[in-house]
Amino acid sequence: MEHEMRAEYEEGVLPHADTPVKIWHMVRLDGTLAMCGRELAPAAATQSAEVWGTPQGEPFCHSCGALYLREHPGDIA
């Protein structure tokens, strides 16, 4: 299963190119439902799952991280 990271923003903030990210979540490719169960904006920024565990992927949802590792135990950064 392929995944990507999708941004969550502060409540009431609309996603734009320069909107600060509150936290990154892991979603199934092209999805908006985070692995932790949070629904994310379809227009939210995304980045490759390969960024997970790097400074570009911080801050990252701990719940999504735990679930992602269960599906991809060999991807520990």
C-alpha cells in the first residue's frame, strides 16, 4: 500500500502555499483520512512518505507514525 504525508493546519486556517503546518499525518495515497482517523483538507499540502522521519516531516503525528510502522516495519528512519 502506498502512502503520503498530508498537512494539518490550525483550526479555521485555509491551506495556502505559505500556511504553516501544525502537524503532518500519514494517509493512503491521494486520501484525506489520516491513519489516526483525522479527516484532513483535500487542498492540504502533501509530501512523499519518504520524508517521514526526517526534519522535513516534523512535527509528525505519533499515532500515524505507530500505525505506519505496523504496515512498514522495515522503514524505520
